[in-house]
Amino acid sequence: MKNDYIVRKLYYSFVTVSILSALTATVGMLIDNIIVGRYLGSDALGAMGVVGPVSLLLSAFGNICSGGGTARASQAVGRGDKEQVCRIFTVTMFFAFLIGILVTVGGLIFTQQIADILGAKGVLKELTAQYLYGYFLGALPTIMMTALMGFVRIDGSPRLPMMCIIAMSGVNITLDLVMVLVLHKGMFGMALATAVSYYIAVLVGCTHFLKRDKTLKLVPVKGVGKELSSIIITGAPTAISRISDTLKVMILNNLLVTAVSVGAVTALNVRTQANNIVGALIVGMGQAVIPVVGMFYGEEDRTALRDTLKTTLKIGLSLSGIVAAVLLLFPSLLTNALGVTEPDIMEMSNMAVRLFAVGMPVALLNTILMNFYQSTRKTGLAILICVLQSLVFTVIMAFILIKPMGSTGVWTAFLLGEVFTLITVVLYVTHKNGKFSLKISSYMLLEEDFGGNPKDRLELSIGNSMEEVMDVSSNIYKLGRNHNIDEKMLNEISLCIEEMAGNVVKHAFKPGEKKWFDVLVLDKPESVIIRMRDNGSAFDPLDYLNAADDSDGEERFGIKMIASLADRFDYSRNMGLNVLMIDLNKYIKR
């Protein structure tokens, strides 16, 4: 019987780091917001709110690279194509570098004009321009950092993004305080400190390439334009989400200044920072879906895709519910941290945070579905979700509600934007399936023949004990009776699984450690394919077979025998998993 142990463990290995990585493009401004609110006053904090869309825009460029590149690279990992992974990595980093240079130069030349476009007026304009000039000096490392983190996660360094965030935050906080309290450089000094901290983070991220077992490397690429277009298209939903957020904040900044007050812009910034801090939980859980789903999609593993969605929703709804409850009860935790003291601004800010909390579970559902569709090549649907969620519904409702409800109408518009988006997705899925359903499998929208006919598949999860390994034979013979597979082939299938699973138990798992590994047996017209997957220590049976030590001669003989039976006998180490593929031809006499 199949369980979701491997899927859960793989998702867990990504989700914490993904949440932290979601802060990559915004954590610098978050730190700056806190210090500005504490030491430079409410006008400076309002200017930070005006600058917010620039952070989202840099994040959009970074997420084209991270979302598009990582999704395509994960699919290549699932297919076992390591050369394609390196080509995707090369094109992605080249694109990130080029965009970073262009944004830096353009931002430095047109700083004043950008401040005007962002809606900075009066005292806010000069403060905004000062910050922008320093911030654009860090555009290149900000974009490259976001792009790099997705790749090092799938190439065996899942904890490295956390180290980058720690290094960046430490440097940023230290330099911010020096710039403000010692050198008195104000807003420009704060932004310059942030830029320097991102360069440090990129240097820390590049330590991945000192590892001996790395796969990623820069390689010559033919057809750069074609590969780049595929990356951009795949990463478009995440990028468009950020761009939509940028436009939304710009529109709402101008709407609030005109219809309410300048203080309402500060309150909107508080809500934006809530989204940057707490919303990283939502974004991170969605981003963790991309590499996991991408790999399983490349393998055409329908069951693993369903288990990934189930695991993500279960964890996400639990955590977002807890965090939402805390924010509902104690919204001032955030407003106080940002240094908001004026009573009217604090009241607006607390209401904004509370309504943000109410919408968290719905936003989580929308984000997970968007990233799932992005990773399974349903780019149009993913783009539709992010545009409706991040821009269309929210802005329309804000214009409708601001007159009767004031600033509260804008905070309510954010909530309604999420709700209406989810309703739209449910209606779309109902239309595609021809019936209403709340089953997870209904929302996967996979083709009927994806992964083969379920009747031709046998999926097992075997515990890491030799007793359970030996019990697999009865299930194999049951498959044979259902598909008229001859007894000789059934014996070979059973032998392959018992022999290779036994080696996994002995060499990949620690003694007494309770783990599981998954086995797939797929009956095809010309062959039987066996795939074995586990999350134990790296164990390449071919390397083991060719090792100089002959102390385990019997085990080596077993591996050699299985390799001689198979048309295909391939091992790969994918995102912390051992994956072994064995292909047995039905019509070759052995």
C-alpha cells in the first residue's frame, strides 16, 4: 500500500527555507522600515511605503528567474536530464545579471522621475528619491540572489538560503544603525546599507559552487532565445503577481492620499510589511510547491502530485490559521514594531492588519493553486489567478468601497479580492471537469493519460525492514494476474525489487531508523518499468558495484545480476532522494 511519507519529508525539507527565501527580495526593506519607523519618524516611514512597489518590482524580476528557472529545472531533474538543468541554470543567471544591470542603470538615471511615478508628493518626494538612489545600487544582487536561491535548493544545498538571509540581515541591521546613528546619512545611508548586504548574501550563496558533489555549472547553450522564452513563460505567473502587486500599491497609494490622508499611506505600508513578513509564510509554502511538483510532474507521478497538494494544504491551513489568530488578537505587535505612534494612523494600521489576517487562509489556497498550475504547465490559469488575486478584484473593490468606508474599504477590498479569486477558480475547475467537486484530485487538472493507466500501475511503500521487503512478492504476483504477465517476468520483477530494496535498507538507512521507500511497477506494452525512490543517504548501486572492496561479494553479485537483466538501469540523486529506474523488456529471452 502506498503512503505519503516520501512526499511529506521532501516538502518539509523545502518549506522552511522557501519561507525564508520568500523574504529574500523584501527583507532588506523590512529591516529598513523597522529602523526608519524607530529613528527617522512617520514621514520617512510613509516614504518607505511609497518605495514599496520598487521592492516588489525587483522581486518580480527575481521571481521570473527563480520561479521559471526552478520549475523547468525541476522538471528536467524528474526526467533525469542533468545537462538540461545546467543549460537552464546558465540562461537563468545570464538573464538575471542582464536585467540587474539594466535596472541599476535606469534607476540611477531616472530616480526623480520614478519618485513622481510612485506618487511621492511634498515632503515625501525628497525622502523617497534619497532612498531610491541608494536602493538601486543593490538591484543587481537583489535579483541575482532571488534567482540563485531556487537553484541551490534543488542542487543539494537546501539550507544555504537560510545562511544567506542570516548574513544579509546581520550586515543590513549593523550598517543601518551605523548609517543613521553614527554617520547620519538618513534615507540614502539606509538604502546603501541594504545594497551592501545583498552583495554579501550573493557571496555566501556562491559558496555552493565550492561543493564537490554540485551539479550546477555554467555551460555553453545553443538556442538561448528559445530556452529563455520558456523560462519567462513558466515564471510569468510569479512575476506577474509581483508586478500586479506593484501596480496595486501604486494605485492605492494615490487613492488613499486623495480620498483619505497621507497617514493612510503609512497604514497601507504597515499592511504591506505584514504581507512581507507574515505573507512570506504563504509565499514560501507556495514556492516550496514549485520544485517538488516540478520533479514529480517530470516523472509523471500522479499520486505524488496529489500527496504534495494534500500535504501543502494541511500544513498551510494549520499554520496560517494560527498566525491569523495571533494577528487578529494582537495587531499592534506589528504596528509597534514599525514605530507607528500617531493614534489615527495606528487605528487604521490595526484594522488593516486584522483584515489581512482574515484573508490569510484564502490567500494561501490561491497561492498554492497558482504555483501548482505554474509547475504543471498551465501557465494561463496561473496568470489568471495572480492577476485577479493581486490586482483586478482588489482595485475594483477599493474604488467601490473607499467612499462609504474610508480606509477600511481598501483593507476590505484586499480580502474580497482573495475570496472572489478563489470562487473564480472553483467555477473554472467545475466547468473543466463538468461537475462540482472539492476533491484535491479534481483541482489537479491533469490529462487522463498522465502517468499511464492507473490499472497498469502498482504503487507500494515499503518499510525499511527486510521482512517488509520480502513480503512484496505477493503484491507483484497480484499485478501479474491482473495483466497476464508471465511467471518468468514476475520472478524477475520480484527479484529486482527484493535485491535492490535490500541494498537500500542496508546502505541508505541507519540501523533502527524507521523510514519508507516507494516502489512503482508500471506495466507497458513492451516492457515493465520499476522505479524505486527513498530519502536515505546517497547510495549509487553502480558505484557500489565497481568499488574496490570485495567484502560484500554476494551483494555485488546481486546488483550485477539485476543490471544484466535490465535494458535500463539508471541511478540519480534528485533533491535529496535516491531514484533508481529499472526497465525490463518483455520480449528479450534471458
